[in-house]
Amino acid sequence: MTTSAPRRRTRLRAVAAALGATLALTLTACQDDEETGGIGGTAPQSPSVQMPADPESDDEATADGAEGDGAEENPGARTPGDGTLEGGAGESAEDTVPCTDANTQLTVTPVERPINHVLLTATNTGTETCFAWYAPYLRFDDAQAPTPRIEDSTPQAVVGLAPGESAYAAILTSDPTGEAPDTRIATSLGVQFSGPDDQGTGDLTEVALPDGEQYMDSSAQVTYWQSSPDLALIW
């Protein structure tokens, strides 16, 4: 009995020492984990900080943007509607003489190309420059509305005609495919000029048709006045 008691005390001391070492290791590991951000992790990085923009810089950027937005788009573009005059620099629309039946001669001639087109020509027979505004108003027979315009044919400037010069408008008489409805044979054509306000000016003039008649359908259109036959007949 005396011999076994010291052995038990020796075992208890060994177990206690082992437990103490294990506890110390566990506490050290926990402390390390807290410092590194978790098991197997790395220390969390501080979040990046985005400084607010300089208010003065924002104001300058806004001002620059406003100036850019207000820039004139395509400053070289000119249309009859803005009063730009070809052959009449320095004149305003109010100071110009519009081309009318009183100072021009009108003719309609056939063309080989493009097919289903005829060419309307206005020649200045007066003694001063006149201006052919917008597109001519066309009335075939007793039509209730003028022939529609080809809006894409708007020129860059109003065509000005010195005495003896001519302006040209192409008339698309029918669909080349023959598929448009309301086909008919027109026997008369009335033409009226436009003024600077895009309203009819002067009297309606009867213009002879080639061979006295013209095949038509619902696709008929007319271009704006152009300064050459080629510019008119590209439409």
C-alpha cells in the first residue's frame, strides 16, 4: 500500500503538467488568431478611402460641359429654311426678289435617265436676280393637293438666278416597278413658285407636258429647286 501511493501522485502530476501545457498552447493560438483575422486568414486590411471631389473642380467641369453642349452643330449646313442665299451674299430674304411666273419661263422636258422622270426648268427672263425658294408647287390636272416634295433633296442654299440663268427640279412621275396604285394619264400641269415664307407666290402657270400628256401614279414627287440638272436628277 505504501509503494502504490507515491506512484499515483507521480501520475497525477504528469497529467496535470500535460493539461497545463495544452492549455497554454490553446491560449497562445487563440491570441494569434485574433491578431491575424481568423484561422488561416490574414490581418484585415483597412478599407480604401475615396476623398470627395473638389467642389471647384466640379463647377469647372460643369461649366466646360455646358459650353460643349451649346456648341453649334454642323455650322456649315445650310437649308432654304434658314434664309441662306446662293448668289445673293449679304442679302436677307426680305430684300430678295422671288422667282415667279412674272420673271421666269418654265418648261418640262423628258430625260433618258433616271426612268420615269421629267425635268422642270425655270429660267430667269427678268432684269435682276431672283431666288427659287424651296420646291415648286405642282398641280397635275384637277388634283386637290400639290405633288409631294422629296424632302431629302433640300439643297444647302436657296438657288439664286441671275438674268438668263436657270434652276431645275426633277419630277418623279411614277414608280419604276409599276406597283404603285392610282395610275392615270395627266394632260395638264400647273406650276407655282414658293416665296421665302414657303407659301405660294405669283400665279399658277400652265406648263406644257412632253407629248401633251404624262403617265402618273400615286408615287409622284418633286425635288427642291437645284442649281443644275444633275443635282436634280439624282433623286
